[in-house]
Amino acid sequence: MVAAVATREELLHWLALRLTPGLGARKCGQLLERFRTPEKIFRASRSELEAAGLAGSVAQSISSGCAFEDAATQQEKALDTGAEILPLTDARYPARLREIFDPPVVLFARGRLELLQRQMLAIVGTRHPTPYGMAVAERLASDLARAGLVIASGMARGIDTGAHRGAMAATADTVAVFGCGVDLVYPSENRKLASELADKALIISEFPVGAPAYPQNFPIRNRIISGMSLGVLVVEGTQYSGSAITARLAMDQGREVFAVPGNITSAPSWGPNLLIKQGAKLVQEWNDVIVELAPEERRRLIDRGKSRLLSEDGAAQPEQTTLPLGPSEGIGRAILEILTPDVPVHIDDLLGRLEQYSSSEMIAVLFELEMLGLVRQLPGKNFVKVW
């Protein structure tokens, strides 16, 4: 049952239900099927709750209302952090997520809530990617965002971070699903990215405000990433990685599974290569994803693209043919012709192949290319081209 935005009193009951000890998402769903609303659940007697399948201790916790104090605290914390609280029946709650086996009873959200009503694609992968993997994640996320999809991921280091950055660079249409409270940042090196997401995109979590990033939270949050999405695209990951868990959840939820092939001698390629052997769609470019979507989903993307074009002023801009480097354009183009997205090149090798330029010229232009987002520096003074 979908309703309008809940009142403060109704939200208090939803939060109390979420915060009751020993009550998981699936059991909450069963109680809501029987009693219809959280208010009726808390008005039920202990015997009625036990008859609904609850253990005596959990039924006693509900009857005593012990979670209402924590619920009131959560309301204040959410207000202080600018987070919205979306119960399962809220019209803004993602429709696809509501349909899974164990949807979160409550979501906490910061940012552009309208993204939850859009078509999403999850991009996930290893926390220890190769340069190839990062380049692919950013490029595909950017292209798919421009095609009209919202990119969902978990903002873990590695492929998740690359997916968010690619979407942010293109349209800022991306949703990060946290394994902690929406007011915290994990990993800490993504603090700047998290701030940008809260301002221009969206952060959501089923965990209360202030909840730490416990290891067991991340497999739990993966069902949200896949559940909100039309499909899951795995870029790199080992056979038993978190991305493999997300792909398996996607299959269980009836979602499409996509994978980017990789080097057969590379450990991070084992997961996506195995998924392809098992029937996942092999992805080389963004259109490999789009053509696999249901016809009605493709029509929605086309309609959205038309609306976006009509709302933009002027004609399409011509393709950029010059680099904004002034007199250094020649060396800039020479560097870009040597660099590739998947094989790092040391600065000494660049100097050896471009002997006509001095080391100071090379360093200056590499810095400019990095600022333009065309080149990325890796540890040890190695460089790759951003695909």
C-alpha cells in the first residue's frame, strides 16, 4: 500500500518498528501483511504477536514499546543531518525495491529523492581494481548515465567509487547505498565524494543515522543495490567477492546480470568471466546494456532523452578537436597517443619515447592532462589514459 508522506507520529512508529531488537526486515514485512500498519502492530497484545510467529522476547519488546525512545532520537538526528525518512509505504520509496523478498522497512536519504523514481543500473566490483577496471567502470557509468540511467553502487573504494565518479562527471545521476548511517563516510578517503553526492546526487541507507560501518552490514545493503535496479553490471571481482554476492542477489530478484570480460590471467577478472560463462550478458559498450532491457524500459529511456534534448538550449555542440593546453597541445597529443587505459606507462618511458621534450615540459603537461580528466597518475610515477 503506497501512501503520501507520513506524519511525524507515523514516522515514529515506523522507526520504532525498525529499531525493535530481534526484528528483521522479513519479519517486519510479515507483521505488516497481518496487521497492516505499525500503529496496529504496537497496539497488538503479546499473545497476538506470538500467534503471528514472533518469539516471546521480541513480542515483549514490541508490547513494551522500548524502541520508541530510540525512534524519537533518530527523528532528531535525521532532522539535524538533513536526512529524509522514507517508510515502506511512502510514495517516494523505490517501487522495485518494495517488490523484493525482504525490503527495508525504512530508508534514510540525503539528496535528490527524485532519483529513486528513475530507472537504475547497478555497477559493482572489486575494491582492488586494475587500471583497466577503473577506466571501464568510469567510462561505462558515464555513458549509461548520459543514456538516461541512474547509476547505483555502494561507494566502496575501487570500482564502486569509479562508477559514482563517472556518473557524477556526466550527469550527477547516481545513488550511493551506504552500509552505515547516511551521516557517516566509509571509506574515509571518499569524504569529498560523499559531500558531492549529498549535494548533487543521492545517498541512502537502511541503517540508522550514526550507525557504524560494521562488516556484516555490507552484504545486507547489497540487496538494496540490486533490488532498486533493472540490472547489475559487474566490472571486476573475484569468485566469492561482494560483487558476486550482489550478482547472485540480482538473479534471485529477477534482475538482469551483466559483466565486463577481463584478462583470463588476472584474478579480478575471474568473477565477471565466470558470470559470462553462466549466462550473464557480456558488455563491451553501454549499448550492450540498453538492448537487453525490456521494451517498455527502453521506451522510457528514449522518452526521457527526447525531453532532455527539448529542454536544452541551442543545437548540439561540435566535437572538441583541440586540447586547451595552448602551446603545449603538441606534447599533450603525443602523450595521449602513447598512453592506454589498461597498461601503466612510467614517466621515464614517456621521456624515452618523446626525447624532443624536456622532463619539466613533460611533468607540466601531464599535470594539466590530469586536471582535465584525460590522464590518471598511479603510484610510482606511472600514468594511464582515462578511457
